[in-house]
Amino acid sequence: MRSKYLGLALLFTVGSALAELRPLAEDELQEISGQAGLSISASLNFAANPAQTRCPGGCGMRVAIQPANSAGFIVLDNIQGTFSFEGLSFDIVTIDSGYDGDGAAFNASAMRLGLTDASFSNARFTLAGSNSAASGGAGFQQTDLLTYRVNGDVRMNGNLYLFAAP
Amino acid sequence: MTRHARCIALALLALPGLAAAMEALDDQALGEISGAGVGFFLDNFYYDQGSASAQVSGIKDSQGNALTIDFERAYIKGEGSQRGALDSEAQLGTPLHPFTLKVVSGAAAPTLPSGTQALQLKTPTWSDPLNDTHQYGLWSYYQGCLYGESGCTAPAQAQTAIDSELGGLEASRDTILARYQSVGFLTLKSGIDQDMQLVNQRRAQVATETSDVQGAYGTMETRYAAAPAWDGFYRKPAFGEKYGCGSLCLTSAARAYNSSVNSYQTQLDELAAAQKALGEAWSVERHGYSLNQRATDFDEFSALCGAPTAESPTCVVGRIQKTKDNRTSVVLVATTLQNGGTRFKGLDIGVEATFSLPSTAYSMDGNGTIIKGATTTRSDFFSINLEGFTLNGAYLNLWGDSTGLQGEASLQMYADKLIIGGCRVCTDANRAVAKNLYFDINLGQASLQPLNLSVLAGGELRLSLPSVTWDNHQAFYQQVPKSNISIGNLNLGGVDLGSQVVRGMRVDYLDLRTVNLPR
């Protein structure tokens, strides 16, 4: 029961920790803005499943959405390939200036997502309508609308700010 | 709860400051919280397809042949990018004018049925005259040329244009007013109504005679088919002409045919007489003007000023008033520009694509028969560029009810320039260039005509707008928003075609569904 001892140990340390940790008052909290954020690099690979013979070489990932009271599904089918990016940044900032005076009037925090160049390797998806959320099986019907493929490096720049809207 | 977790929970409870800061919200406080949503905006943004290749496939022509679209280039950048050549950065929204995604009801979505809440995506919305697309789009239509280009630096040009249009409308109104001043418009209307009775009688007569002519023609056709190739010495004549033997023909079939030709001629004469009488009814004069003139004048006046309700009518509704209202917006935009006002910069968006599609060669042989030749794959280049594109004040509301996923959308798109080209290496002199483009497209109205999206059992997508019904037709035509498109100037292959406008479009019924080809 290692967890029990760990918990007890925490309980005992809390008392002494409190001496160092001082609860921050509301006005003090407001003055703190995000210091350092996160930088994310990732490579996402959606591989085909060769067991599914419906698509040549196997089908990729499938996302199905059923609009309210519809008999069928809108699907993003056969999602395959690699999507990678390096240095996508993520932090919290206070906007209190700029934007032709809008910034000063806004004077609040927002989540900032720093966009970066991305790279696709044989990425593809098919937009379709289907009678079933799952792929294949008896009576399976699907109308493919279009297939989009992308390969190579795209250049992207900018900051996306997200915040709670009144 | 595991012991581990319980211990941590206890430890947290022991932190006195935290527990004190947590307060339960009472009902009143909760009631004040509305469905807050997410706001977002983008700055320093650009996107460029760069070295990536992109392709859309899976689209088929009606014969089931595959069609592919290869995107050679695509970009979204800030205004002034020289069609994507420069990495100019775009600003989409500001902290106080963001894109919003939230749940709305009541005043934020006034058309929604009561008790319904919708998910709303709304683009940055301004109310100042330069950034409010509705006002700026109207001004740009009258301005015609692209503001800031050489020869287009006077914003009051739009004011002159709308004044001239308004002057023309008012002159037409004054002519009609002067014409019937001594008569009075209610008297004019009652005179038209009385004279229209004769027109309506004679219209009915023309309809009867038209039907008689059709009947006689049918009889003539039947009897011609039954008529013999020869009647004694007389060969069967061309259709509509008579055998030379007149009423003395040997066969009864030939005599019957001849008589049907006579009847047909009689009916034609009667129709001509009825049409002449109808024309005369339209020419009946009162107050020195024919019925035709009076009815046209009255209709025109009603369109300009609204239907008259007094002998000396006012002019507070109708097209003149609408143009006056528009003039207010145009003058406001022009004045703001003259005082040095500027707009938020828009986007430059462009796509260059190659369409590969099967193409069959047809030729004609010596006998004039069309022969199908070989089918090859043809590549067509297509480019579309938008400069200074904004989408301010547009929204999409989505909600679900017993009939499925419903929506209503309003697109407020404005672009300084739209350039469509079919040639890879050429200048704008060989492309279609539209300047000051404004799309005010409204699809669906939540209460009367919601846009419905569903997927049928076979997996076919369906987008529909219910039709107007007898029960709701009055509210429908008053409330369902119309769509408008205006272009300040359209230039095709170097030729200026001037301004184009489509106003007051409304979809009465729409049912759009995908089908799996070949069927």
C-alpha cells in the first residue's frame, strides 16, 4: 500500500508547506500574467488498417456525425497520412494595448496559440454520406462526395487568441 | 474513492484559504449567467500552400468519369499581398470585435422560435459606416471604381451617382403627378378599374377564340390525316390548303377536310377580331390618356411612392424612399472617407487549380452524321483571386428540433476585387475582373423557413428549404430576408460592362441532394 504512505506523508508536509505557500489575494492574482508557455511539436500519423479491404490498401480513420433526426451519417472517411508541425506555441497573455485602442479597452487575458508551418505526408480524407457509422458490413452504403489529398510543406504564421465571450 | 485520493482530498481541505474562497452561487446569481461562449481572433496571420501539393478527386461527371482538381497554389494573406506574392500579415477581428461561437436566444437571434436556443458562429461585427459591410457595400456599388486607385480618389462620386438616380426617379414621379394633378389619383384608379372591366371581358373573349382556333386546328389535323391521296383528278394538297374540288369533291373525307380548313380560317378571323377589340379596350381614353398609359403610370407611381391612398398622394414608401434611405448611408460613408476614415484591412485569398477531365472529340463525316471520336484527358487552368475580402457581420445559427438539424445563415461578403482567370500566363486584360463586390446572401429564416440539413438512409446528403404555404405566405414575404448581389464594375477581357446588381432574391423552395453516380 505505497499510496497510503504517500498520502499520509503529504498530509504531514502540508502543515510545513503552508508556511511557505501564501494564498494570493484576488488583486494579486490579477496582476500575474502568463510567464512562459508551452511549445508543442508533434507528428501525428494515421495509418491504414489493411484488414479493411473496402479501400485500396486498407481504410484509415473514420469520423461519423449524425445530424439530429437524420437516418444517415456525414462521414470523414479514410483519414490517412502524417501531419506534423514544430514549435506550435501556447500561452496565456494579457491584451491591454494595440488594436486601435481595442486592446486597452479589452484589458483581459486570452489564450494565445502561435501557429507555425506544418507538413503533410500523403495526408488524405474522403467526405461522404453513409447509412452507417461503422465502415463495411452487410447493407453498407456510402456516397463519396470528394477526396482531398495533400502532400508537402505549407507555410503558416500568426497568433490565434481565444477568450470567453460575454 | 481510493485511499490515496482520499488522503489528497483531506490535504486539500486542510488548506484554509482555498475553502474560504469557494462560495455557492444562489439561483439569482446563476440566472444572470447567460450562455457565455468563446471569442477568438487572429493576428499576424498568413497561410500559403507553399511547396505542398493538394488534390481533390472523387468527383465524377454525369457519365461516371473521374474529374480531378489539382491545387497548384493557394493562399490566405493580408490585403496588399500582390496576389499572394508577399507574406503580408492579416488581422481577422480584434479583441473587442472577435469571431464568436456561443449559444444564443432572444435578442441575439430574434428570428428563432421562442424557447429555442441556437449555436451561433458570428464573424466580427462593426456598426461604424466603413466597417459595416452593409453600408460600405452600398456605397461601393454607387462609387463603381475601386477607391484609392488612380482616378478614384473622390468618395463623393457615389453621392453624385445616387443623386442622379434619385433625380431620375423623382422626375418620373413629378411627370406622373403633373399629368393627373387635376384628376386626382383615387379618381384615376377608379377610372382604370371601370375600364379594366371591358378589357377583362375582351381578354376572356380572346381566350375563348384562342381555344376555338386550337380546336379547329386539331380537327383539321385529324381530317387531313384521314383525307385520300387523290380525289378524282385532285391530288391531296399541302396541310392547311384545300382540294381544288371545293365542296364538290367525290369523297366525303376530302369534303370534310375542306370544310375544316374553312372553319379554321373563320376561327382565325374571329380571333383576329377579338384581339383587335381587346386592343381598342386598352385604348379607351379618359382625362386625355389611354387606359394603357393610365395603368402604366399608376403602376409606376405605386412602385415609386407606394400605392396612392389619397387624391393627392404622399411619397413616403416605395423605391424613392428606399433610395433616399440608401442615400443617407452612401453620404455617411463618403463623408467618413473624406474625413480620413479608414477600414480594417481585409484578406487576399487565391486559388490556382488545374481541372483534369475527360473530353471526347466529335466530328462530322461526309454524310453529315456526327461521329464520336477518342476520349482524352483535358487539363483546364482556372484561377480565382479575391483582394480586400471581409466577412463582417455574417452569422450562422444552428439548432435541432423534431425535424432535424436546422439552420439560418447570413453571409455579408465584401471584396475590393474578384479576378477570375482561365489563362496561366496573361494579364487582367484577359480575365474577368469585378470591383466593389458585395454579396448579401441570406439562407433560411428560423421560424418561417429554416434551412434543414439531413442525411438520408442511403447516405445521401440533403439540404432543403421548406416552401412557402398559404397559411404563412403573408408573414413569409414580409419577414424571410432577401438576398442581394452588387458589383460596382465588371470588366471582361478589358471591356467595362458597368455596374451589375441583383436585388431582392428569395428562395421559395429548395431541395438539394447528392446522388451516387452512375445511377
